[in-house]
Amino acid sequence: MESDSKGGSGQEELRENGYGSGVVLGLDGGATSTVCVCLPMIPLLRDQLSLPDPLPVLSRAVAGCSNYNSVGENAAKATLEQVISDALTESGSDRSAVHAVCLGVSGVNHPTDQEMILNWLREIFPSHVKIYVQNDAVAALASGTMGKLHGCVLVSGTGSIAYGFSKDGKEARAAGGGPILGDWGSGYGIAAQALTAVIRAYDGRGSPTMLTNRILKALGLSSPEEIIGWTYADRSWARIAALVPEVVSCADAGDQIAHDILVDAVKELGIAVKAVVERLCLCGEDRSGSFPVVMVGGVLESNKGWDIGKEVVNYIQKLYPGAHPIRPKVEPAIGAALLACNFLMNEKNINNHG
Amino acid sequence: MESDSKGGSGQEELRENGYGSGVVLGLDGGATSTVCVCLPMIPLLRDQLSLPDPLPVLSRAVAGCSNYNSVGENAAKATLEQVISDALTESGSDRSAVHAVCLGVSGVNHPTDQEMILNWLREIFPSHVKIYVQNDAVAALASGTMGKLHGCVLVSGTGSIAYGFSKDGKEARAAGGGPILGDWGSGYGIAAQALTAVIRAYDGRGSPTMLTNRILKALGLSSPEEIIGWTYADRSWARIAALVPEVVSCADAGDQIAHDILVDAVKELGIAVKAVVERLCLCGEDRSGSFPVVMVGGVLESNKGWDIGKEVVNYIQKLYPGAHPIRPKVEPAIGAALLACNFLMNEKNINNHG
């Protein structure tokens, strides 16, 4: 590493906040938007997390979707470049001040996906910058554990996924395959089942349900048969997932079909967490070991009556009494930035002791 | 009607086959292709179907998909024009010889869909030509009943639908809402559940299944996690439905998960027929009345061991002993052409007696 570089460690000028001029970037590339935050390089020590509160966030920028499965490679790449440039400009920094970048992005399901996105980011930054690309669930986990990769995260927004890390660095995931591959605990899954229930009630395959009037009103349609055309008109899964509050509201009002859909969703989400916990032995030999379960996403956020997140926690704690739920106080992009600090510190430790 | 028109009835020159020069067109617009057949105008008498065997088919043309939900309105319209033009040219006729056209097309779920497609066809033909647009399931029904609209048809190919008519002309449908709206008995539904089972076995949510090796081999993939990218790479439902034979083959080989998926599919298809039969009272007051159930589509065609179509017939006949299954000997486009004859005769009868 060049000792005279602004991005180098050690002898640099201190900012007003007491940190050096070196920064890290955390990015969260979700289904509908991409967030980039810029933090000063915060020294994190493994298992000794004494982070400043509040965190000294230097800047935050937002852009559109950067999931290349949804928008294509060129648009995804352009969106990442833009949001990084905006965040750096707003923070008063530039690319040469960046020590590390961590991007948590949906659509990373395979090492080849990861490598492709790594290459995009390598084109943007000087070669000494450390770049990490992770599934967006990993950034979500870090947002609950403040940068520590241990425990399990459950995300249920438009899609759903469970992702976990053991203390010795093994990782595992469950679900997160998207709409075709049966993520029935996701917002999309819940709402698609509700739409199906409306069609079944209409054509005689199913029982009448309050969902019919509630969903037709929400969509501005006059008959259930119009729902078919509506589903074909736009292939965005998010606009289907947006119907979850209607399902919760019908379940609150005592509708059995809506209730059953939510019970199914809770079970599906619970099974996904269970699969990760078992594969990583997070609960230890006696199954009562303590581990965090970070809960993220609109579906899991507290609702008035029927609280999906609370029911999922009950499901998990019946199996694993030591599971302790965390609802993150910071956003996933911050989680990604803390991960960037952590990864960098670990690499330095390995280099120092190696 | 102009008496000197070639399309007029009565005094026209007879062809070698003994019919007049007037023709009807039958079109079947399915998920993957569009078929148009040209038949001479065959006089059909209500309830006295004594059709020539074989039918005097003058020509047959094939083009691509004409479902506007899949390919857009312009492409759908262009495809219909092309296939009609090809069929007429091959038959040695032209548009002026056409008495009636019947199009059975997927994606007709609402009167506004029907009206839009009617308008496309009205632009192609002279104003005296009678034009009928129906859901493709109606043409499939007519292909089993040789033009008579009575009974129930069950279609399960890429999608699935049950559609029926009572003797007094009432109609009802069930399912057919497409992939988002839970047509679990369709080829898409069966295969999507099989793909989901592979992911669940891989991530620990489900039990191991033979489907894993069989499907990975069929798709040329090396790991279940590659399936996620595969589902995103191309949004054609038909290529997912193409995996049904793998599911049948695993069920034949004793795989419990594949077996359960097929049992579910049989139940879903049976429930769709039941909904139509009940709404139209096809089985009469004592539930033993006789009515045809026309079985159409790749999923229902005879398989070596596990025969989905046979299981569905068993399911239906347990409920309705008078249900008699028909496997059509002619294709849906012929059904549409016979419907065109039938509709035209009915209109003439109404006009003569009206």
C-alpha cells in the first residue's frame, strides 16, 4: 500500500468528527431502490463492538433498482455508479479516499453473479480499494448485529430469505428463490395466495372471503375476472406484494381464508430459519444455545392485530429458546458499511499475524 | 345479404367435395402457436350431428403465439393476419368466400379482451362475415363434442382451465388465471412445484428427492442454486411446463415428493371441473346425469405409469358417475371451425324463426 496515499492508514489528517479522511461505502441494492452510505473508517475489533452512537454517517444517496435480474446488467451497473458518485460528492470525499466498499445486493445466488458485480465495482475504484459483494440478506444481518457476522437473518419484503453465519464463518441460506420457486412467506407469496383465493371464491373452487371486496377496492377493479388481466399487465412482483396489508386487515377482521394464508406464511418463514439454524448448528448441541435472529422487511414489521413478525418469533423460540430476535435500528446500507470495516480489519489482522 | 356474392348461400358452384365454395375458418391461438384451418361451410343441425368422416379440411396453416398478454397487441394481430392469409391461400379461397370465422384464443378473460380481438378480425374481413371470439377452452370443448357446446372441457397444458356450457346455453369457467393465480394443476404449476421441491431439498427445508438429479440433468445445470438464475433468465412459462415428464418419471420410479405433487395436481384439476359442473348443474338433480368431459392438453395425455388424465377422470367419476370422458380426435382449430358453422346455423335459424 502506498504510504502517501490519502486512502492509506496512519498519518492522515483528522476530520472534525475525530476520524481520518479515509472512508468506507456501504450499499444496499434492493428490489426497488439502491442506497449508498458513506462512513468514516471506524476501527472495529472482533467481539468488541463499541460503536459510536449515533454513527458518524457522512452521507446517504438513493437511486433506483440495481438487481440485474430485474433491470438488466447495463442499467444495474449505471445505477451503482451513480449512487456511489452521489454519496461521495455529498460526503466531500472522492474515490481516492475510499478504503473499502461492501455491496449487499439481491440477485446474488451464485459465485458467478458475485464475480460479475465485483468486476463492475473494480472498474469504478482504484485497485487498492477492497471490494466485497454479498447477498443483500448479509447486509441485513449486519444491520442487526452492527457488523458482526453471526446468527441468522430473516428477510421478508417483496421476496423472502433466511441467511446465517456460524461463529467459525460457515454460512447457509434457505428460500430466496424468487416468485417461481415458492417463497410463500414473502410479501409476494402472501399476496399471490390472496389473489388466488379471490379467483377461487369467484369461480366456485373456494369459499367466499372478505379479501374479494378488499382487494378489488385496493386495485380499483370491479370484478374478480379483471384480476387476471391485472396480473399480466405488469410483471413487477412488488406491486403484488403491496397487497399484504389488505390480507392482514382481513385476518384482523376475522376472515378465515386470510388468517390461514398468514398462518401458512409464518410456518414457511419459520421453516426457512429452522433450515439455516440446523445446518449451522447455531443452537448448539443442547438446542438451547443463544444466537441472534435479525428480522427485516415490511412483512415482519409490527402490524396492528395480526403480527406476522411476532408469530414467526414465537415459532422459532418454541424450537430454539435461545434465539433472540433483533429488529435493526439502522438500515441495511449501514450494515454493509460496517461489514466493509469488519472485513478490512480482519484482512489486516490476518496480514499482521500471517 | 347480397345474392350474387360468392359468400352468399344457395346458388353457388359445388366443389369436387360436394360442398359449395363458401368456407369457414377455425383458429386456435394457444400459448406457443396459432393454428388456422379452412373448412367448407358444413350444414350442422342442432342435436343431429352427422358429420362427414374424415372432415373435408381444405387447408391448415400454423404461425407463432397470438396471446397478446404474452407477445403484445401488434405482434398478436400480425400473427392472426398472417395465419389467416396462409390458410386461405392454401385452400384456394380468398376473404370473400369466408362465411364465418371462429377464434379460440388464450388470454380472453373479460368482455373487453373479446371486443379488442373482434375488432382486429373485423378489420381483416368484409362486414358480412360473422366473427366469433372465444376463450381457447371453448374451441377445445368443441373439438371433443364436434361443435356442440355442452358439457365441460378440462385443459391442462402450460396453463389449465375448466370451462363448460349447460344445455340452455349458460357458461362457467374455473381456474385459467395464469401462473400467478395458482393454477396448480397446470404443466407450469406441476413443474414449478417440482423446481421448488429441488430448492427446498437443497437448502434443508425439504426432504431429498429424485427430482434434483433428474431436473438438473434436463436443464443442463450442475447445482440447485443455479436454478434460481435459470428461472429469471427467461420468463416463458412453457419452458418450465416442459419439465412435467421429469416429474411423472420420478413419480413412476417411486419418488414420494414427485408423487405428492401429481396427487395435488389431480385434486386441483378435479376441483376445477367440479366447480364448473356444480355451477351449471351439468349432473342434474340426482347428480347422476350424463355429460361429456373433454380432456385436452399435454398434462392429461396418457403417460406410461402415472397417468394424470386417468386419475382426474377417476376423481370426477367418483363425484359424478354420469361424466363420460372424451379425448378429442380433432384439434382445437377444427373445433373452432365447427363452432363457426354452428353459430352461423343458429343465427340463421333464429333469423328464420324470429
